[in-house]
Amino acid sequence: MKNKYVSPILKWVGGKRQLLPEIRKYIPKKYNTYYEPFVGGGAVLFDLQPPKAVINDVNSELINLYKVVKYNVEELISDLKKHKNEAEYFYKIRAWDRDTAFYQSLSDVERASRIIYLNKTCYNGLFRVNQAGQFNSPFGRYKNPNIVNEITLRAVSKYFNDAEIEFKNTDFEEAVKGIEKDAFVYFDPPYDPISYSANFTGYSKGGFDRNEQIRLKKLCDRLDGMGIKFLLSNAATDFILDLYKDYKIEIIQAKRAINSKGDARGEVDEVLVRNYE
């Protein structure tokens, strides 16, 4: 029985909440272990609520947050209540990761609390870091941001504890090592940019270029060769359409911010690629 309160804790670049009705159509009816090597905000994971899953992200702060939600949710809720929706306070908390020694002295709970606080109060509510891996979104000036969503945090914590979830913080290829034939993999990598101005790879330092997209495609080929089902989301660029031309491709519409300005939004074509009927 799925819990309707299990939903994303953070707003994440390229989050899949609005596309869930389309994605659900293509989820296999049967599989044993669910894998998500680019879990991000976890919209698909939390919608499916599989009883057995391996979730991964290269962003260590995100994986730390999920572990804290599983093991220390009440301490996290208490710490979140300390935060203030004020610009001066926001920039003070944001600057914590500029001081490496200080940042390393923080507890896992304090780091998780900081990420939720910044995500709920920053402009456009997105997790974004610079090339040094430092959070760099400005203050959002929202009147009543929902910094302490106790219902969602406790629901996600319960799901993480009731299910058999393995958390990984590694490269996407490493994330599926040891995968067995009856598994199902959902890939939601950073998208191939539809234009240079739309090239947003700021959820982790390092970015995700076309060489990475090709490396991911080769992994999909290996999984296909092993008889493992995969579903992949990406932008419907000519590059991606050509890269995955040997697989089943569905083009779907998504409302996205199509450049750096939050008010410049529109319908953009995305793809769902799969290797099964």
C-alpha cells in the first residue's frame, strides 16, 4: 500500500513530478530490485515506492540528506525549526561551505538541515552549486516557505525504513555493479542541452557533457545485452534521438524553464527511451 505523503523533499533541477502520469505508463509490471543511478529529488522513486531499491547520486549532500531522513528524522525536524527566513541569515548559512574546516565539523544532521533550508528559501527553490561545489543560489524572498514539512519528512523516513533501500554516492556505472537480470533501471541523467543558454549542470560540480551521455548509452547497451529492462529520460535533441535510435522512443511534452530566467518557461519536447514492450 503506497503512502500518498511520500513525495520529494527537495525541489530539484529537472524534477519529474509533472511527468509522472507519462512515466507510469512505461514502468514494467514486474521487477525485483529498482535502480535509480541519478535519483535527484526522487519523484519517480517516491511515486513507485518499490519495496527493494538501489538509489544513487553523485551529489554527496543529497545522499547524506536521504540517510539522515532514514536514521535521524526527528533530529532533522528539530534542527530545521531553528532556521529563519531572512536574507542576512540565509547568506550566513549559505557561506558555511566556503570554510572547509568549519563545514567538515558540522554533523550529518546539520548539513542535511542546511540543504533543505537553502532549497526552500533560495530563488526559484533549486539546488545549484558552482564549479567549486559551493551552493550559489541567491535568497528567494518568499513570505512563508515551507521549511519544516514534518508530514513528508516522516512519511519518507518510514518508507526508507520499511523498504530495503541501498544508498550510494558514486558514478552511475558503479551504481549498477552487481545488478541482476530481474532488476529494472530508471535513468534520469542531466539532460543534453536544447541550447547553450539552457545548459544547466549545476546540481554537482563537474557537469555532464556529451561524452558522459555516450558513456551512459554504452551502459544501456550493456544492460540490454544482459536482458535488464531500462527506462531513460532526456531532452529530445537531435543528438539524443540519434544516440538511442535503436530503442523505443516516446516523445512527451514538459513545461520547463528554457533559460536562466524563471519566467521564460515553455513546452519542450523530452524523450522516454526504453528497451522493452
